Amino acid sequence: MFDFFRKYNKIVMIFLFLLIIPSFVLFGVERYTNNGDRGDVVATVDGQSITRTEWDQQHRNETDRLRQQMPSLDASVFDSDAARYATLERMVRNRVLSTAALKTNMTVSDGRLTRVFSEDPGLASFRDDKGNFDRQRFILATGRTPEQFEAAVRADLSTQQLLSGVTASAAPNPALLDVLSNALRERREVQVARFMPADFSAKVSVSDADLEAFYTSHTSRYQLPEQADVEYIVLNTDAVKKTLAVPEAELKAYYEQNKDRFGTKEERKAAHILIAAGKDAPAADRAKAKARAEELLAEIRKTPTSFAELAKKNSQDPVSAAQGGALDFVSRGAMVKPFEDAMFALKKGEISNVVETEYGYHIIRLDEVKPGTVPPFEQVRARIEDEIRGQQASQAFAKQAETLSDLVYQQADSLQPAADALKLQIQKAQGVGRTPVVGAQGPLGNRNFINALFSAETLDRKHNTEAIDLGGNQLAVGRVTRHVPARTQSFDEVKPRVRQELVAERAAAAAKTEGEAKLKAWEAASGTALPAGVGQPVVVSRTDNASSQPAPLVEAALRVDPAKLPAWVGVNLGAEGYAVVRVNKTLPAADVAADQRQQERAQLSQAMAAAEAEAYYTMLKDRFKASIKVPRPSDSAGVVVN
């Protein structure tokens, strides 16, 4: 049946088109878009919903951004349920904090926003030599309009302002920080007796019946996972670029149009005197400042060599005044436009007239000029070809993606036709499971691709998967060539392993029993000489475990009430056996250098501020009735939400 559809798919598509379009006309599109709609609510904050569509979009945005920033990062990190849930938690957190900022009238002034933007070196890269902002390049690079970016930054600043009030109030005094620091660095003298499972293994006797019973009650340990041998092809912009040819004439034309980008810009070094008068200052103050600048200019015209001395005495630029007004080398786009225009109009050694900017009035002297350089065409030819191919690949990718989807559907039992048509390499992998392996790269690290491989259509009919979007202009298609279902290994296959595990379990239990008996006896004999088997005194600490004692042992020793020392304590170390610890005494915390003490204070202060912020956020969550409607995935433990 499906073969008919594959063979005559264009005819079928026309038939379906004629069948469906009248339904749209009669009933409207809404009936179709509502069914299977991904706008179901996944979280609410203050009565406002976060939909699954918003969640999916935000996760795609974050994934694409992280892939661009860290292309070598394990792809499976992005595609796990834990990563998706963490994205939702961040969305809820941001919504809670922005709601609180709005309701408490936290606002960000345009002036502050302007300062933040002016200090962002990343934004400067979107300005041309004339200072004009390239809106389209910004959208392509960030996936957001400048207006959306501004709104996001404004919201971030508002929430920072909101939280800063909480964290600032949490700043403890140094005395309290030192008490906490000393508690963390507290030391105890202990003596330890270890009861190791290996010492009891020889005494453990197990029968075949014991082994079979252990095997029967632990069959989940002996399951072999479902596996498949697969082959797949990947279409990405790099693969598309290899198929594109760029005429030489186009390369040279691109070079002529973009010469400035391939070389270095002209840089100029100047000195200036500033008489400050902000743009919002009263007119009388600005007039007075301008008059003072004119007076200084007249002095400089008479005695040009006095520029540096006059700058030191009169300039109100706190950074450059001490240097005689000297500034660093800058290229176009680094200074405010009136200052820049005046500086780039000067010849070396010339002094400008008074220049008015939003900061006040300047007198500028041009000291040095570093001319811009443009490399010859042959030197940058490869770079130009790569850039043009990259630009063309973005357009060609969409066409080739459509071709790929058609070919793998029409010839569903092989990847070869698609690989031949698009010049792609068929890659193979063996022993692929339903869960991406940690560290797997490419399609085999992508959960959606793995799910498609193990779908019923792919497994049962050995058909190609559909083209799976891996993000970042990457599509993958795969097929299963061999499938091995999950199975439980037989008792005979794993009998040696069963014996080893059962003996280890019983040996650990015997070590614990012996240790508990010794603990009881030694506690009863308190005051007598220390029994044999107890080690020499060692010092343990949370921050300096020079004796290499297990962490549970160190923690147990430090938790003993210091008023009851010396004292005995037992510690169950699981597979590592059991320990009986005699805690002799508390030792003063080791002295630390002043800089280390200061670092510890800073770390503790940050931790306390973070705890205050988290408590405040928890309170806000309750106030605004924030809730997540989807269950937390089982693999989300340990995922950090920033």
C-alpha cells in the first residue's frame, strides 16, 4: 500500500490538495491548527501562561546560541530531557523576577541603557566606518531584532536591580564570616579501625541455589540493552559549500567591495582638553564652559607647546588629564561622532577648533597616524571564496534539504541515491542504543535522531528516517541495517559475575557486622587502653584531608559533639566496608595567609548572598503562584539552573 503512495506521490499530493482546500474554505484553518496544537500550557506565573511552543522556541534559541559559542560541546547535552527542563525552569525564573520588577516599579533609564550598550564591544562590531548600525547583520547574527535585544537587556537590568537590593542586605560582617570560615576549617584528631570486605571474602560461602536466587532477584542487572547497527548521512552547510563554485570575477568584485574588511583600519592617536558640560546642563553653564575652552584654545594657538601643561591643569577628563591629555590609538567608530569627525579631519600636529559633544567642549591635537593596510587579493582569496560559499550555502542548503527529504522518502530502502545526488558520505555505526552515549557527537548524540532510528516504521520496515533537524543548519537521515532487541542474559552466561557480586555483598555485610560489634565493645570499655586494630592518630578536616580518609568518615568525625570528646562513632562505607572512629579532640583551625582569608570571606559572602537571593526567589514563586505543569524528568538531577 505504501509503495503505491511512494511511486505516485505527486498525484496523491494533488488529490489531497483538492480534497483539503475546500475544507479550509468551509471550516477555516483554525479547526486544523487547534488539533495537535503545541500551545498547551507548560507553566504559569501570576496567572500568565508559558506554552509548549514558547518553551520549544526558547530551547532552540539557547541551543543554537550555545552551539555557536561552544561547537565542540557534546551535542547530547542540548537534546536531553534534563536540558529542556532546565530551560523551562529558567523561563519560569525569569518570568517571576521580571514580574516582581514590574510590580515594584523597577525601571532602567535610557541613560543607563546607553552606557551599557556603549561599553559592549560586541555591539561595536555591527557598526560600519561611519558609525551606522547594520540592523540586518545584527538580526542574522543574533536571531533578534535590535528592539527585542533592547527589551531583553532592559529586563535583565531590572531583575539585576531587584536582586541587588536583596544580596546587598545579606552582606555579613567580617567577624561572622571568620566564624563560618573557622568552622569549615575545623580539624579533629581521630584514630580509625577499618573493616574491609576483602578481609571477609574468603569466609563467605555461597551455593548454586544462593547464586540462582540472587540472579532471580537482580535480573535487571544482567540485561543487555537493545542495539542496532545503523548507517546515516548528514547534510550541512559545509557539505553544501563543497559543491559550490565561485567565478573568479565574482571573487575579485567582492574583494573590491570589501577591501576595508580584509585589512586594518586607519588608527589615530590624539590628545585633548575637555571642559565638561553635559548635554542636560543649563544653557548658561554650557556657554560658560565653551567660553573657557575658547580661552584655552587662544593660549594654545599662541604657544602650541603648552598643550600638555594646560591639559594637566585644566582638562576635566580624569583619565587623560594626568597624561597631558594623551589618548590611546583609536579607529573610526570608537569615539562620539563630533569628536571623531574633528580628529579625522586633522593633519598630524594640527590643533582643532573647539569641538562640542554631549560631554562638553574639546580641544583636540592629532599626534600620530597609523595608515590602514589592505592585503593583496591573492593573500585573501581563500578567505573570500569561503565567505561567498558560506553566503551561497545558506540559500543552497534549503534547496538541497528539500531534495534530501524527497529522495529519502521516494527511495525509502536505501540512502545511496540521496548520497550520490548530494555528494554525501554514508557513515556507519554499530551497537547504537536508544539513549545517546555520553560524549557522542553529531547525529548519534542527538536524541531526536536516535528516537527516529528506533521508531516502528524504521525498525519494522527497514526504511529511512525522515530528515531530522540537528540544529545549526544540519540535517541527518539514517536507517537501521541490523536490530538486536533487548534481552536478559541467562544465568549460565553471567554466573561468574553473579558469584562475584553476591560474595562482595555478603563480605561487606560481614564487615559491617564485625565493625558494629567492635564499636559496641569498645564503647563499653571506655577509659581503658586503646584496643588493637585502631590506627595511629591522624588529623581530618573538610578543607585539608591529608590522611585521605573517605568523605563520609571525615563528615561523621566532624559532626560528633565536641563537648563529648573523646568519643566513638561507626561509619557504614557500603561496598568499602565499615569504619570505627575514635574522635580524640578538636584542634584549632590552621592559620591561613591574609589573602587566603580574604578569599574565603569573599566566597562565603557570595554563598550567603546567593542563598538570600534563592530564598527571595522562592518567596516570589509562592507569591505569584508559579508552577510547572510538566513532570521533572528522571535525568534532571544535577542540572544547574542559572
